[in-house]
Amino acid sequence: MPETVSPPTADAEPAADLPAAEPAPSGEPLLPTGTRGRRHHPLTTVRGELSPGTSLGLGVAGVVVLLGGWAVLAAMTDTYLIPSPAEAWRAAMELKADGRLWDDLTASLRRIGIGYAISMAIAIVVGPLMASFRSVESFVEPQIGLLRYIPASALTPLFLLWLGIDEAPKIALITVGTVFFNILMTADVARAVPQELVNAAYTMGAGRFTVIRRVILPHSAPGIIDVARINLAAAWLMLVVSELLAAQEGLAFRVVRAQRFRDVDTMFAIFIVFAVIGMVSDLGLRWLRKAAFPWSEGSR
């Protein structure tokens, strides 16, 4: 039976009528083009690359817009409820001058450092084992599935009964509040290691734990840093919960104390400190990932 050819529809355009994309001038990156042959600007290109200067400029502009919106909102509202950025900054300088800010910051960073380090250490051990051995995954994952849905903040009274009112319950709350998510996300990162690399290591005579130590962990390290960066925000949330009870120093404790005296300026000053710490830690972990594993940047 002879083949039947469907007549062209009215919407169809011959391929020859599409204008060809012009080659980029020498030394300039080739920009993606649309169906009409027009080059897309890097700012509006899907997954387009930006120069470091452009990225920095956009970041600064975003912060300026945020501060400007805060200032406008403060001007439109009673300053008792929303102080201006200048008033919050003045309150922060007063905390710094009398030493309270440094003491609170040191106490909070110590709790975060210990609690989150324990959480990540557990995740770095358990996560790759779950990704490598089905037996470990089958044994551990149901336990994590049950425990991770218990709100960690609900365990605060129990930790106070078990561990007292010193540093131990605060550190335990930070650890328990983040460890299950760190384990699951680290396991997902380790599962993403190409099977070809594992098979190549076996072919060269490596044993099971050598494969984990020399192949899976190094390949997963950039992703594990990303996991630590993402879940660090949850650690700060747990810190705030822990310092609301049985604390005599700390950033969250200072917020609660300021609320008792209706010192809104001090509350906003502590919020600024939280924001700066978060930004610095995020940028620091990003820098660590890029500096320690430059080969992984192309896969992002």
C-alpha cells in the first residue's frame, strides 16, 4: 500500500524559513538563541552563567531592597512595634559595648558547634552505609521514618528531666532535631555516586569498605557539604527552642529577655545577628565546597 503523506498544516513553518543563529564574536561566550534567532541575555537565560561582578551586584541590590523595605515599613508603622534599621543597629552597638552580645554569641555558637557536629558525624557514618548496603538501609530506615516525625521541640521537657538544665539538653535537642534529616539526605547523596565508579574500584581489587572510603565518600563530599549548609538552619531553630527554657545566656535567651521588657529594638538587633551569622556560615560552606572540590562545580 502506498504511503500517504499528510498535507502541511497552516501553523507549520518550513525549517528553511527559520533564521540561523549568528555566531558569537571572537572571545565572547555563545548565548542561547530562541526560535527567532535572537540571543538571550545572561540575566534571562535559563541556567545562564553570570560573571562574579554581576552576581555580587545583584546580591547587594537584593540586600538594599530588603533594608529599604524595612525602613519604609518602619516609617509607616509605630516605631514601638517595628524600629528602623538605624535604631536596631544602635541597640546592637549597645549590646556590643557592654559585652552582652559577645557572651550570648559565644554561648550560642558553642551549642550549635557541638550539637551540629555530632549530628553531621552520625550522618556521615550512617548515610553512606545505608546507601551502600541494602541490609543497613532495611534495618535503619524504618527507625528513622518513625523517629523523624516526632517533633524535636516536644522532647524538650523530657531532655530537661533526663539531662538537667545545663548544656547537655540544649546540645541534645540540636542533635536530635537535625540528625535524621542529615542521615537521609546524606544517604541520597551517596546513592548518586555512579555505579561505574564502584564497579571500576572492584575491578581493581578494592574491598567493600575500601570502596566506601576511597570512592563513595570522596565523591559524596561536595554533596555532604551542601547537606550541612541546608540543614544548618534547622539547627538554629532547635537552638532557639532550647534557649527559651532554662538558659541564662544566648541569642534566643536575649530575645526573650528583651520581650519581657518590651525592648523591641534589642529584639530586632538580635534578629540582625542571626541573619549575619546565617549568611556568613552559608558563604563559608559554599567557599569550602568550591575550594576543596573544584571539580564538582561543573555538575551544579
